[in-house]
Amino acid sequence: MSSRDDIYSVPLTTVGSFQFDSDVVRVFPDMIARSVPGYASILSVIEQLAVQYVQPGSSVWDLGCSLGAATRLIRRRVDSSVSVHAVDNSSAMIQRLQQLLPDWEPGAPVLVTESDLRQVQVTNASLVVLNLTLQFLPPEERDGVIGGIAAGMLPGGALLLSEKICFEDPRQQELMTKLHHDFKRAHGYSDLEIAQKRSAIENMLIPEPLQRHVQRLTDAGFSAVIPWFQCFNFASIIAVR
């Protein structure tokens, strides 16, 4: 079981850059559930996509898998001929995921890899998951990453892309930020925690407008690009190859 997220609950003399280290791993399930509105709904749709799109003998790629929440749902919905690749660049996340795997229910084999997703060659993919992952890459590198993923996907395969987004209209941005912070307060975070977390992550997580993500996926050759979910400043897109 994860612990309650208390990382930013006391005043810090210096707020360093956010890292997916052992402290974050300890509280990660609680952190993401109380920080990302609609996270459970996104996971539920990932499970649905596994049923809809994963082809026998193909591969599934969960890029930026963290502790494997999506991987676990996918592997129980596909047959044993499917290879499920769980990839993350955090050694602490990968170490903890490998500890969790033996307690999971039976399912398709999982190949766990510690790697920067920019170094991963996606192949034979009928489903790819980028769930709150692309946002941590420099914006100028995102086109290349999406293009590489598209090149490694089978016809008719699907990509699930979820991201924190921003808004070109300052009034919309202000309102969505306020509503997101209200959401976090309603889930037990203090103003101090919200402010310190924002300071830690603002130079690492660079959001883009939803329209930019749609255009990038269209340019990469996806035949259908469908934004299916938005709650405040979080959105998710299904793109079909």
C-alpha cells in the first residue's frame, strides 16, 4: 500500500526540481489520485482500448509506466501471445514495479525496461500508452517521439495520449488553474503543498494547448485523432493508426 503524499507538507527552505525518486514512489498512487482529475476514468478507458485494439501476437507499450497501473489493466485483458512493454526512466519506479509484479493476477507477460522513452524503438505495436508522460519531454523533441511511435505501430492500432494542457486565452488559463487548485484542496492538499509542488514542477512539466497535440498526431499520420476527455487542465486523446 502507498503512503499519503506529504512531500510538500512542511515549508522548505529551497524547493528543488521535482524528481521521480524513492520519496515520490512511496506516495505516488496517492499523489496522482489527488492531483489529476479524472485519472481513474483514463485508466478505465485504457483497459477498454486493450480489449478493442490489441491484436494477437502484437506488442503493447506503456511508455512512462511509473508503477504500472495501466500495464496491469492491459495485461489481464489480452492473451499470452501479446508482449506488454512497461518502460520508465526512473530507477526507483522500475525497482518498485518489479517488486509489485509477483503479486499481480495472471496475465500476458510483462517486459520491464528502465530507459528514456526517446531511446526506445516501438515495434509491432497495436496499443501505445503515453499517460501523462510526453509533457516531461522538451517540446522541441515531442514531434520526433510521436513520429517514431507512429512508425512502429500496426495499421488499426491505437495510441492513448493524456497530458496536462495549457490555454492560449489568459482568462481560460486562470480559470482552469484555479479549478485545478480547488480540486487539490478538496482532496486534502494545503495551499503550502500546492505552491511548493507547483514551484518544483513548473520548469519540468511544460504543457501545450490541446490543439497542438491534435495537430502533432495528425501530422504523424494517425488516421483519426479524437480528444475524448477533458477535466480542467487535463485532457486525453485517442489516435488510431
